[in-house]
Amino acid sequence: MIARPAGLTRPAEPAFGLALALVILGPLLGPGHLLVRDAVSTPRSYLTDSALGLSDAAARAVPQDAALAVASTVVDGGVVVKVVLLLALWAAGWGAARMVAVLLPTVTLPARLLASTVTLWNPYVAERLLQGHWSLLTGYAALPWIVVAVVAIRRSTPGVLVWCPLVFALAAAGLTPTGAVMASLLALLLLATPGGRSRRGVRVLVGALIAAGVSAPWLAATALSGAGAQGADPAGVAAFAARAEPGLATVGSLAGLGGIWNADAVPGSRTSLWALIATAVLLTLVACGLPALWRRRRNPMLVVLAALAAVAVVLPAVGATGWGLTVAEWAVVHVPGFGLLRDAQKWVALAVPFYALAAAVGVGVLAAFGRRVFTPDRADAGPPRAAAGVAIAVVLLSLPDLAWGVGGALRPVHYPDSWQQVAAVLDGADGDVAVLPAGTFRRFPYSGSAPVLDPAPRMLPLDVPQTGELLVVGARDSDVAGEGGRAAEIEELLEKGGAPEDLAARGVGWVLVEHGTPGEPGDTHLLDALEPAFTDEHLTLYRVPGDVAPQDYSSTHRATLVAAHLLWALLLAGGALGCVVGAVRRRVRPDQS
């Protein structure tokens, strides 16, 4: 019989996490769609070949795009994205409290709520929201739940149901390749630690099979497209390296859970010396908890989490040095799949579980210090509820502009009706859609001041070839080449001129011109030779005359990718169902929990 940690089912834990999530997202939850930098939600998206990962571009949004395409046939895609984001932040906060309760069962409820605050209210969450990495935050949210799930596996007798929480957490993290890698790494390291009632080798083998299953969509897409084998542009290494914030070296920024490569995707408080104060607050809480966690070092899981936190901070910092950049530039060219690691700061998420645990026990040290200073005549050592409350308030104040949509930067946008009208024209048509101006990013009057990914690939029912080329603006101005070879040929035709037959030979049946965004309008002679199909102040759609060469992808490749996506979906649904069944069984037979 396994005793349940005290307070495991307290409603205060999920309620507190939900409250923080609502305060963070604020105005974004109103009507409209998320459209900021890398985040693009649309009323409806489509299960195109590109959504499955069947293209020559890197599989960066697999299985995310396919999942949204399926879900948006039932519910508006903007609602789906906002619900997933809200659930992710809620799960991150609640999961941190549960993780502390499981690993440190003597810690009080206020201290567990402090762990929730540290996990949710930090620069990593703020910066990833501003960068538009909503789906990466599902992987971030899964981390504490993976710890909880592995503890249950290690403490329980073997059985199918005991694995379901880990399956669900890994599958949820697998919405993006980065999330899958991050979550799988954490799970396998914890499963491999010695001890527990189950055999370590069996645990690791089962965990590896689950990790492979949830990663199947992007692994299959990468293998079939060849994008991983051809290597990434080495210019992306320096462009996406971690960045030092005011008053902090790179390692200090990373230790404070900040330092994203894009200096524009940071809350205002992190652009001044306030970043130094906020980092000092966080690291003080963590440092105060280190002695208490050191005394518990016989628990191998705590040791693994501590080591992982150190590596997650140090390696990205080393990667931003001169020789670190040199090594990484060689690796992205010669090591298949290494380009996945180029945004080094995102891996700092792996330090957060340890930070949350350290803060939860560290508040007791601060409480004891406060009693010695302010009430030296009192010998009682009651629970540090007041100290935890003060610590929560200080953490919140250290990043005040995370509240209400990261200082109002996250607000829903409203697409003009032009997009739905163009989608209706293209519904059931043949050929791909080429877009002008060329490039991956846009800045529309209705999308705000930040550049945004072109919504066309997700908004339209036909494939939109994209090069994946990125223009990184800031201290490290750089053009980072993408992998889309055919898309680059199409862009060159549109910009430098050609005949409609040249477009048709490359599978292009339509050309969409997006107005109101910076960029070259394309070759006017070529556009004049096309047939107008729709036009208004926002969009103009042309049809390419003649027979369009079909893009005949292998039926075997398509079937493989569909099977990989179905495997991921089955693991997600099966893990969720198993969690529900397990919860019901524990409620009916609490002596077996």
C-alpha cells in the first residue's frame, strides 16, 4: 500500500494554478485569434501534406499542425489554441505543487503554492509567450507531471494503469519535437535512477518505447523529408544563441530563466536592471533550499533533477561562447537533427522542476532567518505560512508585466473576411498556392507591431510551399536559410520573373498576394499573365492557367506519416483514459492508491 502525500488532492493547488494562468493570459481569452510572432491560430486549418510533415521543410510543427487541422473541423481553431494554452499553464502550476507533495511530503501547502508560482511566474514563460511558442509550453507543463508519474511507477507494482500518467504527459509534450525531446529526456533519466519496486531495465525499456511512440510523427517526417540529413544553416547557431540581459552575463540570464535570443520578445522589466533584481530574488529562493535538498541526497531522483538543472543552465551558456558557437556550427551541418538544439535557451525549462523543489523548502530557511532577526525571543518554529506568502508576493512583483497578457502584448486579433473568401475559392481546387511578398513573416495592420508568421499555410485548404528562411533582426542581424528547395525556386520565379508555365511545372496552381505587409510585390509581368480570381484591399488571388504538375508524394510515405500521427493520438487518448480509470479506481478503492 502506498500512502498518498498529505494534501495531494487539496483544491487549493489546482485553484491557485488556474488563477495564475488566468491572470497571465487575461485579454487573450477574449474573442479573436492568437497571432504573434511564431504563433498562428486560424478559424479553420486543413490536413494538407505540409500539416502532416510531407514536404522538404523541417518538421518543426509536427504533429501540432495536423492536430489543429482535425480539431478545427469541430471547434474554431482560435478557441482550440487558447484552451490548450490555458490548460498548459494551469497544468504547469498545479503539477509543480503535486511534484513537491510527492517528493517532499512534509512541505506545507503555502510552500507548495510557492513552487507553483516559481514554475508559472518566470521569464521563461513570459518570453515563450511573447515569441509565440504556445505549443512548447505544453511540453514545459508536462515536466512536473512526468516527475510525479515516474515516482508512482517506481513505488508501485508493475501494471498498465500505473504507466498511463507518464504516457499522457509524454504525448502532451510531444505536440512539438522540442517538447517531446525535453520530456523524454527527463523521463528516461528518472526511470534509469536506481531503486524502486520495479526493475530498472524494464522501466527504461518501456519508457524508451513510449518516447519513441510519441515522437513518431516528427521522426517519420524528418526521415522522409530528408530535412534532418541535409543539415541546418550554421548561421542559425549564433542567431538563436542565448542572450545576456542587463546587469547579467549570459549564464546569469539563463540561471534566472531568461536570456531568449530575441531581444524584442521579452517583457519590459527584463530590459532594465530590474532583471538583475528579479534574478537575485529567484536564485535566493533556490539557494536557500539547497542545504535541505542536500540532506535528502539519498533520493536519487533529487540528484538527477539537480544535475539536470545545472546542465540546462551551463550548456546553453557555454554554447553562446566563441568556441561553443564554433562547435555547434559544425554540428548543425554534420550531425543529423542537431538543428533542433539551436534555440539553446528553450532547454533551460529542464531546470524548473528543481527550482520549484528548492524554492518550496528554501522558504523554511527564510522563515527561520526572519524569526531570528525579528522575533529572537520566540523559540517556536511553526510552519512558515507567512514567509511563503511573502515569497509568493515577491516573486510576482519581480516580474510584474507578466500579468494580463504579458503587459497587454498578447491580445486576440480579428482576421478580415478576405481570408475566408479566398479559402472558399480554393476549396476543392488543385495545385499549391505561392504567396507574395516572399518570406516567412508578415506585419499586417491588424496583427500589431510584431512580425508574425504568414497565416496562409494554415488558413488555406491547399499547400503553401515555404522556404523556412528567417530574418533575425536585432543585435545579431542575420539571414538564416531554410530547407525548402522547391519553395525557393518558386520565390525566385515570382520575384525575378518567369512564365506561368514555369509555376505550373513546379506544382503551383495559384498565387496569393497579401497587401499591407512590407516586402517586394513580385514581378508584375508574371502577375499580369495570371487570371484574377479574387481581390480586395487585403488579398488578391490569381489562378495559374494551364495544366499544373501534381506533387505526387509516395503513397507509402503518406501512409507512414498518417500511421505515425495516429500512434501519437492513440497514446494521448489512451494515456488520458488510463488516468481517468486509475483515478476512479483509487476513489473506489483508496487502500490501493
